Amino acid sequence: MPSPSRTKRIRSFFRRGLPRCGGVADGIEVGGGGDAGGSLPPLLRRFSPRTAIDKKESPASLAGAERKRQSSIAAVPDLTCNAVDVLPEGRLAEQLAAGRPLRVKLGIDPTTADIHLGHTVVLEKLREFQEAGHQVVLIIGDFTARVGDPSGRSSTRPLPSAEEIEANAATYQEQAFKLLDRERTEVRFNSEWLRMEPEALLGLLAQTTVARLLERDDFQKRLGAGQPIAALELLYPLLQGYDSVAVEADVELGGTDQKFNLLFGRDIQVSYGQQPQSILTMPILVGTDGVKKMSKSLGNYVGVTDAPEEMFGRLMSIPDEAMDDYYRLLLGGARPQGAPNEAKRELARRLVDRFHGAGAGAAAEEHFNRVIRDKGVPEEVPELDLGGLDRENGAIYLPGLLAAAFEISASEGRRLIGQGGVKLDGEQVDPALLSLDAAALAGKVLQVGKRRFARLVEGD
């Protein structure tokens, strides 16, 4: 346990606002924990992260790796920068002062195919802990994705299929490693421990009450509005809390909408004889509409795997008043002085460079200038051979053409045509038109929205 004077100095350090954070660290509650106490229940002993995940590793090599981790704690940065809550007060400072690598947990449910910039706010904080020498534990919620996190929801979340979860889990890992060091990240799937025996599940359920679970704001709002709450949703905080037990988490990160779940996890850890984790919450990034939380389902997102041109264009669409948060949360600095349009361009260039490599931002900006500002056609447009498409009396079904050209569904193609979002050589396609003669299509440039193009050619 650190001495009172040392703890006081650490607390003082974390209460100072640093210039890159614009002083937002001032007044933040700071906390920490300590070594886990007691023993794990039998169900969890085989999942202990203190033992080898790869059974081919020898105890000697594991011990060497542990010594290396113990000696690699970097100079402590302001790990609370931009945080909203760091609870309970004083615990994280004590944990850091103990001088051992902490196990820092983040769980992500693979409910969609892509990670967007909203996810990267917390992932970037996780990376900061990793660079400071702590052990990052990324939990892929392949089991909890089948339950549905009620955080921030006014209705029950639609659940993906098992096949979708498996595919999304693979892409989530690859996308997360755009920010995290793959070699220093412990990746776990919570189906490892949540596919439990009925007796173990009953034991977990016995650790709380329905009244405690209904305390969360999301549920109170639904009850007040007479909206249903699924029994599965009540289970979610218990399962997420059990994740912390399984990986022996010292710290858990999440968005502000996760605060209830993160604090609830502390209770579950205590129930299983462990020291409770610290929690650190990060702000929620608004979407490109500047109003609602960034979400793929709302269409206001910027995906980390979006093409450079698409990413640049979407970032240019954010309202001026959202730029301060984008700079602070995504780039860790203040918005530059000057015209809002130039600040937005710099933001877009830097973020495109981050995810696609140096120079990609400048190239995407040139594309934006040519296609959006000057309303031209890109120099390089992919070709689509009309010869492979089905025809009826020489006519090609336009929704099917859009599906082939832009890898979307035919129903999505019909919707885009109906909304007037499809053009041929710069002219809007009649929303009532669903088929066109192949001869009238050949040689023309098909366009969807502002940034997707295909040149239609007739093969030999």
C-alpha cells in the first residue's frame, strides 16, 4: 500500500489539467484498486488470465514475460485526460502508485460489422493505458451480443444472428488493432466463461435483486413511458460484471452510458471475493448530424474502414459546433483558430491519415474538391461490365444494377432510386423508373450519393 504522502502526490498529479486536454482533468474524481483478494470460484480457475492462454508456453517463459511486464511501467501520463468519471475517488491513483501493471478491460459486443469513430474514443484511452505499460484486455462479447446491452436504449435492441456475430467478431479485432498493439493485447471471448452450468448461473443471479437492476436510468425511463423491458436485458449487467471476475479486471473503461454496468461490475467482483475494479468513463461522440450518439443504425457514423474519400466526405459534413469535441476526443488537442471550413479539412485529413496512412488525407481532399466542390467525376472510376447482368427484353433492372455496382442489396437500390439519390451522367434517374435499356446505359457514369461512381461498359 502506498504511503499517505505518496498517494497525496499522485492525487495532486491527476487533478492537474494538462494543456493537451484543455484543463478538463481538473476536478475529475480519481480512483484505484489493488491486488485481487480471495480465490476464484471453481468455474473460473481454468479461465484465470494469470495462466497461459497458449498451452504451448512454458511456465518459465510466462514468468519471464511477467517480469518484463512488471519492469516496463512507463512514466505515468495523465490517464484521466478527457474522462468524465473516474470512480471511486482516489482508487485509480492508489493502483497506479503501487507500481504494478494493471489489467485494464474493455468489452465490445460485435452487434454490427464495423467499428466507427465513436468506438475509438474509448479505444484510444485503452491504448494510452497500454503505452503506459499496463495489460490491456479486450473482451469480444460474442455471448453478451446475444443478450443485447440496454445502455442508452429506449427500446429492446435488435439481436444479430449467430453467423453475424461470428463474422463481426473477426472484423472488430482487426479494426481495433488499428489503434491497439496486437502483440500486447489480450483478446478474450466472453463465451469462454458465460456458457455456464445452470448451478453457476443461479449463483450469479443470487448476487443481486430485480430492484437493484431496475435502478438504471434507461429502465426507469421505459417504465415511466410504459415500454417493455425484456428479461434478457435485466441479465446484461450481471453478465458484464462476471466478465470482470473472469479476467480479474483492475480497471474497466466505457462510455458514459456504461456507468451503471461498470459500477455494477464492482459489486459482482466483491461477491466473488475479488477487489473491485476502478471505472473510467469517456464522453459519447456525437454523430455527423451533431445531435445524436454516433451509430451505424442512425446513419450518422464514420467507420474506421471507410474508404479514404468516404471518410473525408463524411467528416466534412459534421456541423461546425461539433468540431471542438472531434478535435478533443479524436485528436487529443484543441481546434485550430481560423475559418471553420479549414479546421474541418485539417480534421478530416489527419483522421484519414491515421487510418489509411500518410498522404491518404491529402489525396482524399483532392477527390473531395473535384467531386463535391467542383461537382466533377473522379479521375479513376471502377468499371462495371453490363454483359454479366440479367436482362428482360433488352432492359436491365436498375436496383440489380446498383447492387452489382456498389455491393448493396436490391431493396437498398430501390430505396435510393425512390429518394432521387441515383444519377446517370450527372442527371437524376426518375424515381419511378426501375428498368432501362442496356444501350441507354452503356458508356455512362452511374452515381449514388455524392461519392460513389461506376462507369458502365458493354463487354464484347
